Amino acid sequence: MARWSARHPWTAIVGWFVFVLLCLGAGITAGNNPATTEDFWVGEAGHAESMATDGGLQRRPTEHVLIRARSGPLDLTRAGAAARDVTARMNGLPEVADVAPPVRSKDGKALRVTVVMKGAELDAKKNVVPLLDRTAQVAAAHPDLIVEETGSPAISKGVNDQRGEDLALSERLTLPVTLVILLIVFGSVVMAGVPLLLALSSIAATMGLAMLASHLMPDPGVGTNMILLIGLAVGVDYTLFYLKREREERARAGGRLGPEALVELAAATAGRAIVVSGLAVIVSTATLYLATDVIFSSLATGTVLVVAVAVISSLTVLPALLVKLGHRTEWRAAKKAARQAKRGAPVATKPAKPENGRVFAALMRPAQRHPGITLCVSVLVMLAVAAPMLGLKLIDPGKDTFSRSIPAMQVYDRLTGEFPELLVKHEVVARATPGRAAEVRQALADLGQRAQADPLFSRNAEPVVRTSDDGRISVLELAVPHPAPSAEAIDSLNHLRDRYIPSTVGGLTGVEAAVSGDVARGQDYVHHERRKLPLVIGFLLLLTFATTAVAFRSVVVGLIGVVLNLLSAAAALGALVLVFQGTWAENLLDFDSLGAIASRVPLFLFVILFGLSMDYQVFVVSRIKEAMEHGMTAREAVIDGIARSAKVVTSAALVMVTVFAAFVFLHLTEMKQMGFCLAVAVLLDAVVIRMMILPSVLLLLGERAWRPLRRSRRTRSTAPAAPSLPHVG
């Protein structure tokens, strides 16, 4: 592929950008297929929601308009007029199904008007804008009162708006810093711009492909974040590895080879390593599909697509661009030499720069001189960082955990302060034959009375039983005056499932009962992930080992890769728990601790970190293997391979750390946790794992690490052409 692209550069360049435009055009034409509420159903809560939906009693998107006095006690006459105004304006909207009578708070300081919207729960965030506009009109018409609106639709819209602002902020932070790092590495604006150009074009193509893929696997709205996050990181990394290798081959050839030959040599080494690395990332990320979760499937799809597109760009348009830039460099060099010859001045030649500077030499020295001590100390440090992971607690982040900078969340806090019964609602769903509807309703009513006697449940909210028109489905709503993530709310769910349901409606023969609601959704989701975790991790370890062992034809190298990746991921998760599960870093990183880690973060990060760690594993080990094929001993090859790859690996790591660290400045705690953990993992992996632990292990093992590998019979070569990596498989 690289050879063809190098020989037909304009065709490859134009073809690439046509491909990007076609992907975008096809995606925009097909449109995005968003996930529905049904796609999120998990466990007992999902089963309960399925039964309720079957009876037409599913949860409806609901907004609440809160009316308060600006100062002093609430004037009920004026508040009542404002409530009637709200009711009239809301009833005139096609998005509104029903407006409930106003409800006064227990202390008389606020009035609440509940508005039930039409349509599906997830669609409400797009349809809530007219309701917010009407509330603003009422507030303007009654300036002596505070009239404000909140609810799950308004909060979801606020979260989406904040996510969009956060993504724009991350782009403003990462792009300039990435460009500065690339300028330092290459010392050229043009060469620094190439990785960014290809990374951004790969992201654009992937956006279109992701829209097409959403018609096979619905998009829950998180895939775009991952495409941007991973796309910029691996896109720049792959291009950086290729560019650095092409420069090395150019320096080694000393002007004896043309740009086409240099690109072909780079493709035979760095290009093939990129393919192996990309395949490893894709294979490891694909294990997320085993979680059978719509969010993980979307994250996996976005990552797989953007990595595959980045690999393709590095084998097609990148070689073509390098050929054109190489010819331009040769032309400028020839023109400069001609001017110097015309003046009679000698042609100046720049001395070759050392492969690595003093910093890299200092980092590599301990492993070279004292591999055993370096290995022990480094592993102990990584295990110490990983130790807090043993205290990992998981939580499903709901609306109670969202940033309070969202206006709807501020109103939500004021609303639940006045009406605590709105904090949490459990929904007990029962299904039976139509002839038993009265019996089921009576059992649910008995359940409600028992719950009312439990201090964990609200006593000022009368339990309501609703029955479907055909009499098959009945739903009981129970209010809990505690936030969803709290221990009290979780205990109330356990009391329902373990005590009250079995002794009431659950004890009826032939009646099926289940509990849903915010707490049930979150708890069932966490349990679902815990059940899937061993399966995903098991396949991840197996596939990572197989990919590495086949790529380098060494079982030992495959085992080393798996163990080191485990160590790197464990240390990153340990650092995550240490920082985000406690409160000591709240002011430092601007977040409110959840007392736990978002439930999706550990599994996702474990898989992604394995994939990203494979990047450095492949590039470092491929250099060592290449040196051995040139005839070096195992020790010489390790020292030479680490030395040659240290600078480029560290530069690539800095780019990745920059991209991931930008997410620490975002508002959503879940995104902060992901960004922090990825940044720490990449930094530890590039510095501690690849420059201290990996060389120490390989130096101690010597030839034994490569025993299955057939050593080349060639003597040590000084030819400019570098041997290629073996074909995978």
C-alpha cells in the first residue's frame, strides 16, 4: 500500500480526502440513529420497564415548574396566578400531555406545577425547549416571583449543552499544546502540521462511518467523545512513528536514496508496526462488545473505527505526503547547494544529532547497569500506586451527580429541598391475567402501606397504583426522600425487593413482579457490569497475548506484554481511586467527589489502556527484534532498541497525555475520571514500563525471551535498508 501511494502521490492524496468526504457525506445522508430507552434496559429494572411499557404505563418525561417569592413569605394569591399562567401556557404546547394541579410545599414557601410531556423519555431533552421558553415568559410576566423549571428533560439538555462546551474547550486546550510538542520534535511547522492534519481528517471520516454504524448499533450519544479522544491520540501517534522512521532512513541513506525508497523502507518497519499496533488496539477494544451494553458497544465501535481509519491513513495518504515533502526538501537542498557553489562557498553539512539526549540516557541507565534492582524497585512502585484499587467502589452516576454549574441542576436542588419526595421514586410493576387485576391492586396497596411505615420511605406522598386498560399490568409508585446514590435510597430498594414484595404481591401465584426506578436502574447496571467483567477481562488477556505472541513469534514476549499491561492498568486505576474516591483533591481538580468511581469507567479504561499500552509495546519490541535480525546479541538489541525508540515513544506519550489531561478540566466527573486515568496510565507506561521494567526484564532473560524466534543467519548489516517485521499470522 505504501509503495503504491509513494509512486502515485497525488492519486493517493486526492483519494484520501475524497474518501473522507464520502464518509462524511454518507453519514450525514443516512443520519444518526439514536438509542432508545429500550436499548438501556438491564436486569430486573429493565424487565420491570418492559412490562410497564407493554401496558402503556411506562415512565413519562416530566418537568416541574417551581414558584417562589423573591423575598419574604410566598404570596399565595400571586403564586396561584402564576401557576394558572403556567398551566395555560403549557397546555397550549403540542409537546405537553398533561399539567397537574399546583402543589404547595410543606413549609408553604414554594408552589410546584408538574408538567408531563408526550413522547419517549430520551426524546424529551430535544422537545423541552418550548417548555423552557414558556416558563421564561411566565417569569417575565410575574417579576415579583421566581419562576423556574427543572426535570429530567431539562437536566439532560443541560448536560448535553455542557458536554458540547467541554468538547470545544478540550479542543482549544489540546490542539495548540499538541502542535507545540510536534514543533519541538520536528523543528518544522510543515512536518508538525502533517500529524494533526491526518488525525483530524481521520476523525472526520470516522464521524461519518459512526453515523452509518449507528443503524446497526444505536448511538447513545457518547461515541463522539471517544472518537475525538482516541482519534487525536492514535492518529498523531501513528503518524509520528512513521515520520520519525522516515527521517532516520533519510539520515542513514545520506542522500543515496530518493523519497520513494525512503518511504518504502519506513513502511517495511514502522508501517508494519503501526498495522500490528492498530490490530492489537482493535482486538482489545472489541472485547467491550461482550459486555452487551449499548454504551460500551458505542464506545467500542467509535474506537475500532477511528483506529482502523488512522491505520489506513498512515499507509496511504501519509506515504504520499512524505514523498511530496521529500521532493520539496531535495529541491530546496539542491537550490541551496547551487547558490553556495556559485558563490564558491563549501557546502555545509549538519552533524548528526544524537539519538537521545541526556534525560533519556539517564532514564535508561538504571536498567542497563542494574536490571535486577531496577526491576524490583519499579515493580514495587507500580504496585504501591495500584494498591488503592483494592478499595474500589462503583456507582452509577445519575442526575444527582451532575455538575451544579448546570442551571437546571441548581433549580433541581431547590425543588428537592422543598419537595424531598421528588428525589427518588421506586416503581413496582406487577403482571398477571386481567381477571386478577383487583387482587394485584390490593396486594400493591398493602405493599404501599408497609412501605409508609418504613422510615426510609416518604410518608407525605400517598402511594398511587395505576392499572393498564386491559388489566394485565399494575404499577405502584413509592417516593423516597433520599438522593439516588445514597445508602438510604439503596437500602430502601433492598427492603422492597427482599421484604415487602415477597410478602405481598410477589407471594401471589402466577403474578410476576419487578422493581424499576432511578435507584434500581443504577444498581442493576452496576451488577450487570460486575457479572460481565470476568468475561471481558478473560478474553482481553487471551487476545492480547495471542496478538503479541503471533506478531513477534515469541510466547515469552507475549506473556511479558500481558503482565506489563496488567501492571500499567492496575497502577492507573489505583491512582484514580486515590484521587477521585476521596475528597482531598476536590479543590485541586475542581470536582465533587462521588465517594466512588463511575461504574463504566474501570471496565472501559481497563480495555482501552490495554490497547494503548500495546502501542508502545509493539513499537519498542519491534525495534529490539529488528536489531536482533541485524545480528546483534539479545543484550545489544535491547539496549539499541530502547535507545532508538525512547524519544519517539516519549514524544507520542506526551501527545496522548496532553489529549487525555484536557478532559480533567471538563465538568462531567465521569469524563474527568476517564481523562485523568488515561493520562496517568500513558505516562507511567511510557516512562516506567517501557524504559525501566521492560528493558530490565528482557536484559535478565536474555536469549530466553526470544527462544521460539528463529535468529537470522545474516551477519550484522550496515546497509541502509532496515529489515521488516514478520507478517502477523
